[in-house]
Amino acid sequence: MIEDLRAAARRMYDAFNTHDHAAAAEIFTADFYSHPMDTTGPESVTRSWQRFHETFPEARVVVEDMIVEGDTVAVRTSVHGIPDTQPPTMLEMFRVRDGRIAELWGLSSLRRDS
């Protein structure tokens, strides 16, 4: 069970790092909910990843730590490939259901100018 949850996390970060935006449909549940973005569905992830890669085409996420408890995965990552900055840190927690990510919470040190 623990390895299945770790595998879900790895699939998400691998898809992001390889710009495989279409993989979101297989990684996230149809009713996926992102608390930070206040959005639902894998399409919201696809749009977010596309916008991020348009701005930072060289961006890649490196998993630093991963903890699994029950159906929840907590991950600390660093984001590389963003010019003129130290690699920002992200903390993400997500709930996995039937091998797919169903719900996500996250914090990031990446500054976003509005």
C-alpha cells in the first residue's frame, strides 16, 4: 500500500518534469480537488502545468522528502530551472484514492507577482 501511494506521487512529478500534461487525466481522479487553486478535475492541473511551463520551460521538481501515512502522502520538493532564484521549496500533501490523487494541499516559497 505504501509503495502504491509513493508511485502515485512519482507519476505526478515525472509527468510534470517531462511536460506530459495529458497524463493528469490518469494521475488525478475525475473529482480531484486542489485546495491551493480552489479548482476541481484533472483539467485544472493540466492548465496549471501548461501555464507554469510556458513561464518556466526548464522547471523541474526534485523530491527531497516523502512521508506516507494512511492514504495521505506528504512531500517536500525543490523547484529547479527558474532563472535568477534559489530553488523554491514546495510542501504538498495529497490524498490518494484507488491509485490516483484525489485531493491536494500545498505551500510554496515561490514568489508570484500579480
